[in-house]
Amino acid sequence: MAVDIPLSHLDRPFDYAVTAGQDAEAVPGARVRVRFAGRLRDGFILDRVATADHEGALAPLSKIVSSEPVLTPEIAKLIRNIADHYAGTFADVMRLAVPPRHAATELAQRGKTGHLLLDDHPAGPLLDYSTGAGFLAALRDGRSPRAMWQVTPSAAPSGDWALGLATAARACADSERGAVIIVPDQTDLDRLSEACRQVLGATGFAVLVAEAGPAARYRAFLSALRGEVRVVIGNRAAAYAPVRDLGLVALWDDGDDLLAEQRAPYPHARDVLALRADGAQAAVLFASYARTAELQAWLERGWVRELAQNRPGVRHSAPRVRVTADSDLALARDSAARAARLPHEVFDMMRATLPQGPVLVQVPRAGYLVALVCQGCREPARCSFCGGPTRVPAGGVGEAPTVRTSCAWCGRPQIDWQCPICGSRRVRAPIVGAERTAEELGKAFPQTPVWQSIGGKRIATVADAPGIIVATPGAEPSALGGYAGAVLLDTPLLLLRQDLRAAEEALRRWLNVVGLVRSGADGGSVIAVGESSGRALQALVRVDPGGFAARELAERVAARFPPAVTLVTVEGPNEALSEFASLIQAPPRAELLGPVEPDVQRPPADDASGLAIQRLMLRAPLSEGSQLVRAVKEAAAIRSARKSSGSLRIRVNPADLS
């Protein structure tokens, strides 16, 4: 019996007695209610045995909530593996894997199983890759290949990742096996859903997302559990879908931070699918325009194989990419090109491509003038009340030499601001947002419509007509037929972030933009504004995410950061961390770093405990990684049994180390 108790020292199954009246409904996987420590708690039956190891009389099950076996043995084993991998508890992962019961949906009439798939469907882009046909053939034959699909970024058919994943799922379904496909967000899911309709039919797959609501989510979950569909697609919540006879797990864009769970024990969908594929002996297809260091490490260890186009194919399919001021000739034409935010080369490219179709402009930050510094000494302009950063809202710049500034944290207007360092009252804006950029481009191209796509005001699609679309990363809309050109502004802002994955994340966001542009054969062009000698921009120009990932991984190995080592971060009050450090029995080659205060700027907030949060890091070689995680979990269990004060946040190989 798995009881819903998230305490580390109680992370184990418990024995309960099944009465004669409960015998028929008490099947493995059923939901039950049991009395534990004087309280009724939810749980799942893991197994039925004739005798128990427990000495003495067993407490009976209080109630059989549902006889539907929603926790299958495969998923129960996966939950246990994930909990152990991330130093978490079975109960925490169980909440992520099994959705809450929706009684009306469960009691509704069941759908038909064995849906007939479409006979006529697109061949898909995998055939444009040298080993793509062999991968699909292996799936149809019932084998389990593992591939990392390096999708060539382009709006050309060879870059249609959604159709490629759908055809891989169809090949797996043809062998009478199931498939699970995970994407980061709703926009990607809409695109994948359309591709699955073309390949599998409207009823050949189920969409499982937590945001769909209790009934829709549970309906999709039951469709997979009962064998009504073989293919399940969704966001990270679908990684645990109980698909029968699993033959393929697939993932799009594993570098997206939306794939990292924000609830304990913080599993990443990439690792969940990898553990599941290992347990089920299923095929693997991880696809992306970019490449993370984690996938590069798996590639170098031989766990996956690369599925990519050769260099001539990449040059033909991908748009032409260049960086401003990348030659002496370009500097001779515009001596200020390296200092200007919008050099003449950008305007020249936009004038040349706008007659052919829309042009996308990516700006890292939303807003108008989102950061201000002193005009004289470049000291950041801070709020005189709370010390937060100041900004200029849209319309805050007028005819007068002064600007209307306000605090980004408390919202107070900054009247008569004066620099505490040099006494100057003038400010300048080193960071310009999307609103200001759209305003400037609207003045430069008065006859061309300009749209903004940011945050909650995202545009879905763009027509194949001249126009300028200013978008922030992740909010770039697709264009019918692809964009004629794209501009990447303020590239240093993404590269200078204080984060281990800053360059990797920057290249991923840029390549996602390149993937929306027409192929080089169709005249697609991309220009980036930044330092042309930068490694990430050089990889962008060459469209070489593999080479960049190999060098990134080599640096991680030298610096001893994930995925070259196993790293565990523990955050909490200093007293709790000290107790934790005294309890842990780390493996011989493990290192203990800290505790230190996390270097994250947050707006002022009331803290009920009044205790400063500290961070402790432990790292060990991969060969001792499982021992380190086990030691961390044991120390947490001891604190839990002691009922020690101060909660701790434990994360294994976190994606964010800022």
C-alpha cells in the first residue's frame, strides 16, 4: 500500500488487511482510504499478498474509493525510480503521475479500443535525414532505437519537427505499441496536435495536460489506461501517461525550462522519459533545434545516436545567418556598427526582405525603457524608497529633457532623482524593451505595419505579407510560409546573464527564431546584432549546435558542473543546513560547498520566519552520484523523524543555479 504521506522517514509501503467485502474491488492500482496515525489518508494498492511481513493484526482498509486500477505496476516502478533519483518521496511523485479522480468521467461509457489509423498520411521530414528512414523502419519492426534528432532550423518541410514526431509515433503504433510525446507549452502542443490529426486521425491520440481541467485531464488519462488510444501527447504532466505496451518516448526542445517540474522533487521531463524508456525497453526520440549539454553527454556515452542532416543539407535547408560588423568592409561602411543598437545593416536587410514577406525582430526584454543608469557614472538608478530598479513606462519620454520614471518593485514615481555617486540628475537607458523597439521601427518604416507579440499579448500566426513583428523570446508567432527575415537584437543581454546555462539558453532561443525563417534556398535571412567573435554567435552563424554543445560539455567537465558530475543543492535556514550537514554520510569523493546566500535578486517581501535562506551544494563524480543522492535522502529522513524545525528544499542537478 502506497499511502499519501510526503514525510521522508515514512517513504515506504505499508501493509493493510482486505476484508471479505472488499476482496472483489481491492485490485492492485485501486484508490483507497486508510487510517494512518489516527487520520484518514488517500492511498493506492500496490500488490495483494496472502501473508504480510508485519507481526500482529493489520488495520483494514477504510474504504475502496474506486476499483479502477489507475496506478499500473509500470508507473509505480517509475515513480519509485524517480523518487530515488531526485531524493524525493513516492507520495510527491505520485501526485504528479496520477491525476485526481473525476467520478463522472470514470463512470462514463468507455470508448472503443483498437482505433483504425489513417491509411493515407504524410511521409514526414525524417526521410530528409540520412538515418531517418532506418529509424522509422526499426520502430515498425518492433525494435527500440534511441536517437537524438538534430532538427535543421528552418520553416522548410525538413524542419517540421511536429510532423516528424507524429510520424515516429505512427510507426510505433503500426507495430501495435504505444507512444508518449512531450512538448513544453501550449503553442507547441497545438502544432503537434495538428500534425497528429494528419497522421493518426482525430481520434487516434489523446491530449493530456494539467491545464485542461479535471474532467478533460482524467478522460485522457483513462483513454490511455484502458487502451482506447495508443498515442498520448501533452506537456510534462503526460510523461507518466499509462500507455499500454509502451514502444516510444519522444520529447521536443529539452532545454526549455517549462519541462522542469516546479514541485518537489523537481524532476525534469527529459530524465523522466529516459528512466521510463530504460524500464520499458522503449525507443527514444529527443528532438530540438539546439542541443543541451545533457543530451551531448548521452550522445558521447553512446546512450543515444545522432539523427541529423549532413553539412550540405544544413546549408541548403537553413536560412543564411550573419552577425553585424563581422568584417572590415562592414565597419568601413558603418564605423559605429559595433556600438549601435540598430546598425545600418539591420535596416538594409529589412528593406531588402520586407517586400518578400514578414520580418521578425526578437527583443530580449518586454516593456519600454526597462532599466536606467546614471548618465554621468553609469551607476544603476535605484528607487529612493525600496532600492528597486527604476524604469520608464511607455509614453514616459517626451519633449522635455527629463523623463517620467517609476520603480519596478513598488511603483512609486521617482521625482527629483539624484545619483548618490556623482550627483547627476540625468539618466540613460542601456536596456530597451519591445515597446520602445516597435516605436522606433514604426518611425523608420512608416508604411509598414508593426505588431508586438509579448507575454499575455501573444500573436498566434502572421500572414504572408509585408510587416514587422517585434516579439520577446518564447512569444514569437509562426508565419504562413515562414518569415522572409529575422533580426536578433541585444544579444549580449542573453549572454551576460549570471547563470551556468546562459550561453546554451541564448543559442537555443536564437535557433528557435531561425527555425521560423524560410530556408536559404527560398531567400531566408537572419541577422544578429552583437560581438561577432562570441562563441555562441559563431555557432549560430554556422548553425552548429552540436559543436557548441561539445565545447560546453568539455567546460562543464573541467569546472565539475552537471552533467559531468552529480550536483545536489539544499536550501533553507542556516541552522537547518548545519544540522543537515552534520547528518549526511557523503561518499568518499563528494565535496561540500557552502553554505552561501543564493545570488538571486528578489523584490522586498515580508518573511514570516525572518530567517535568511542559505544554499549548500554537494557534488560527486557520476560513479558516486547515486550514493550521494541516497545519503542526502537519508539525512532528510533523519531530520523528518526528529521533526526538526526549518524546511529544506532539495534539488538534484537543478537546471537553474543562479
